[in-house]
Amino acid sequence: MPFEVTNVERRRDAAAGAPPLLELRNVSKAYGHVSALSGVDITVGAGEVVALVGDNGAGKSTLLKAIAGVHQITSGEILLDGERVEMASPTDAARLGIETVYQDLALCDNLDVTANLYLGRELRVRRIPFLDRVRMEREAAKVISELASTVPNLQKPVSALSGGQRQAIAVARAALWGSKVVLLDEPTAALGVAQTRMVYELVAKMRDRGLGVIVVTHNMADAFATADRIVVLRLGRNAGEFTPQSNTPDQVVAAITGSDTIR
Ligand SMILES: Nc1ncnc2c1ncn2[C@@H]1O[C@H](COP(=O)(O)OP(=O)(O)O)[C@@H](O)[C@H]1O
Ligand SMILES: [Mg+2]
């Protein structure tokens, strides 16, 4: 199972100057006459969290969807471990170890936690058409205890859980199946302070496992608290890269709005 992959080797590779885990080179995407991305470059290392920020319409969701195989890029290249990849669908991306948490979470409310973790990827008892519920329960319990220990009961339908717990399940599902890259689009937009902290603890755990993570966020405090690097998009183009160590939120906001005045 992808969850079992250890990332020690990948970290070693990074230290030895191997290519970044994920790299977008000169990526453009047009929807008909609308240019959503123009010549965007971005890299994400193994064990790195990149916050992707920008105003509404800057192209953040389009960028995630291109990496997730939802949209095909118009030009440019996407490389995984230094190899060019073509993704015609989210299934292709999933096969490469890329998972996405969308804003609407895509959970099935009537199903319980275990069923949601294995949605579309149910384990089967060998050669007979029964689900291996025992094994799924066992694996789900392991994932939840490690990544989302505040989720109380795996047999509850997820409709009975809080917003933060539901978000934790969606993120845990991505961590369960994503062996390389996890993409999160505004994961805390609907959450309170404590729940937001829980989601960002999950993000930190994914980083510790050696995954590359891209988080789209509007919240500067979140970006500064959780990201190793902050990449700004403006009108579909790269508009600066910042680190929490060397930069201030004001500098990032100036890049987002295109104003130099508050620098
Ligand atoms: N499916 C679509 N069809 C046409 N235009 C789109 C579509 N999705 C996004 N766009 C346009 O692409 C640009 C970037 O949008 P988006 O990636 O959603 O930005 P963000 O997530 O940063 O707000 C915007 O001008 C938006 O209107
Ligand atoms: Mg968006």
C-alpha cells in the first residue's frame, strides 16, 4: 500500500542533488480564449510544503487541477522525479502517487470513515466479490490513529462528524493514497481556529513522511506558519517566491496585489 512507502531514500536523493520531486516548467493553460496560466515554473521537493497564494482568478486552482490530471496543460512540461509525465485523468495522477483534497472534500456523507478512506479503491477478499472489510477497518484504524486521532469512531457515517473531522478524513485519505504529492485547495476555508490547526498538523505529518505538499491558501498567517516556501501567482504568472524565514507577510501581499508601495 502506498501509505507504507518510507521516504528516507527520497530525502537522501534530494541531498545528493537529484531532481525535485515535482517540477512544472513553463506551463501554460488556456480555457478557450482565457489564458489561466502563462509560463509558470514551480518546484516542490520531497518533504517540502509549498503554499500557493494569489488573488481570485490568479490561476491557483487551475494549476492544482493540471497537476491532478483534471485539466490538460496547453504547453509546458510536468516532471515527477525528473521524468516528464502526461496525465489524461485524475486516475493517471493517482497512479503516479498524486492525490488532491478539493474544497468540497468529495466525501460520501452516508458512508462511514473506513468506506470513505477506501472509496473507489476497496480491498477485496482474493478472487471473490466480497470486500475485505476486516483489512480495510484495520488499515483505516492505523491511518486515522496516526494522522487524525480526533476522529472518534470509524463506524460513524461522516455526516455525523464535525467540519474539522471531515476535513481530517479527506486529508488522511490523500495521505493514505498519495505516495508522492498531495495537493490541497483552500483546506481550511470553512474551518475554525482549532480545526485549522488540526489540518495543518496533518500537513506537517505528510511533510515528515517525505511527501511534497502544495497548499492553496488565502491566509497569510497559515502560509507563514506551515509552508517552507511561498509561491505567488498573479494573473496566471509567477509573481515571486518567499520564505517564512526571510520575508514578511507584507512582502507577499505586495506580490499578490502587484503593488510595490508597501514594501
Ligand atoms: N473551467 C473554466 N473555464 C473557463 N475559464 C476558467 C475555468 N476555470 C477557471 N477559469 C478562469 O481561469 C482563470 C484562473 O482561475 P482559477 O484557476 O480558478 O484561479 P484561482 O483558483 O486562483 O482563483 C480565471 O480567469 C478563471 O475565470
Ligand atoms: Mg481557486
